[in-house]
Amino acid sequence: MKIKTIREIAKTPETYNLHIKHNHNYVANGVVVSNCHGLKAEKLSSLMTKELAHIPIRWALTGTVPKEPHEIVNLTISIGEVFHKLATAELQDKGILSHCAVNILQLFDAREFSSYSTEYDYLVSNEARLEFVSRLIIQAAESGNVLVLVGRKETGKLLESMIDGSVFLSGATASKVRRDHYDEVADSHHKVIIATSGIAAVGIDVPRINHLFLIESGKSFVRTIQSIGRALRTSFDKNSATIWDICSSCRYSKKHLTNRKKYYKEHEFPFTLEKVLWQK
């Protein structure tokens, strides 16, 4: 930013420092974008290429650079080329992120479906199946705090009804209530939070999550890695976490798992696969 004029003031007038509480970062003639993978959204992309097109200094951060070519092009146009990367494994080795292990539990479902939507409907709404999953969650909670990510409100509500003491959070939950439950994890040891991926897969900072359950989480690279990031925060009594990838032997679920296993390998997340006969 160029200095246009310098004028000496005889008497210093009363001045004010306007800022956001606990935040004293200032950006002049620049823009900083957090979680820039979200720039694929039309509104944000429009802001960067239209309303903010004149801003010369641009910084953007993300834990997951998208893989889709059109998303990469969009980021390049909006922000610029990627100039520095830090691998998750490097941050884990430095103690900045927790280590993790992924336990893939592929539940055997002897059913066939004509489409992904009908298959998914069954996998996330069948009460007997969710009852089995709820027992896994309850068992995990005996050794630490648990975050369960689901794709639908109905799934979350069913799991909440099956797990005593658990809480279900969604977009309909007031932000203060959500924050209060996240904050409780700091002093809890067996808390179970069930949340929709839309509000909890990205951006929340809850360090003392010991177990993360992904329920039929699909094939999205960004969603998968961002979700796991919820469990990679470190705390005074935590430097590792367990990821539980709950999926099915059904056609589409199996196909999506193939994608997720590639992501786990790329990020050097050790994983095991166990095929489970859950039905009696």
C-alpha cells in the first residue's frame, strides 16, 4: 500500500482501536480465505473473481486441496497456484497433529439394490443395523470421547435414541448449544456427540475426540479427509485417535470404500479391514 501524504498533527486526538474480541490480526489490501476448498461454491468464487478481483494479495489455507480438475482450476483462478504443502504425516511426526488408525468395519448385508439412493436409504435407516452400530459406539465410548458423523438427520436421531446420554446436533441446533456441547468434551471422558457432516465435518475444533465414527461416508476426498481432521487435534492427554469407517458389502458402499482406501494410503493413515456378520 503506497503512502499518499504525511501530515503532522499538533495535538494527538482521541483514537479508537476497533477489533473483534480475542482477534488482533489485520490485513491491509489483501484477503485471507480459510478452508478455501469451499471456493467451489458459486457465491465465494464470484466474490473472488468479481467484487474482490482488485485485491492483489491473496492467502488461502486448506487441509484438503481438491482432486477434481474443475475444482483445482477454480481455486487457481480465484486464488492462485499452490505454493506450499505440508503432509499430514509430517505434522503428526512433529506432534502438531494426533496419530490415527483407521478401522474399517464392512458389515455384511445380503441385499441388492437397483440404485445408490435406495441402497443408502436402507444402510442409514434400518433400525436393526443401526442398533448394531450403536453398540459399537457405546463400546468405544468406554475408552474416550466419541464423535459420530452421519449424512442424515434421521440417522442421527435414531442413534441418539439408542445411545443413552448421547446428543445429536444438526443445522437446526442453535449455534450456542452446539458450542456448549463441543466445549464439554474438554472435561469429559465418555461423551458421545452425533452430528450431521454438514455442520461438523469441517471447521470445528474439539481436541479431545478419541474415537471418530464415519457412517457410510461416501467417496468424496474432501469430505473424507476433512472429517478425519476432526479427530487429529491434539490435547494434553491425547496424541492418537481411532477412526471407525462403518460401511457395507453392498455394491455402492463397497465401491465408495475403494476410493476411501486410496485416500487413506495417500495420507499414510494405517488401516485394517474387518468383514462383519452383524445379523443373527
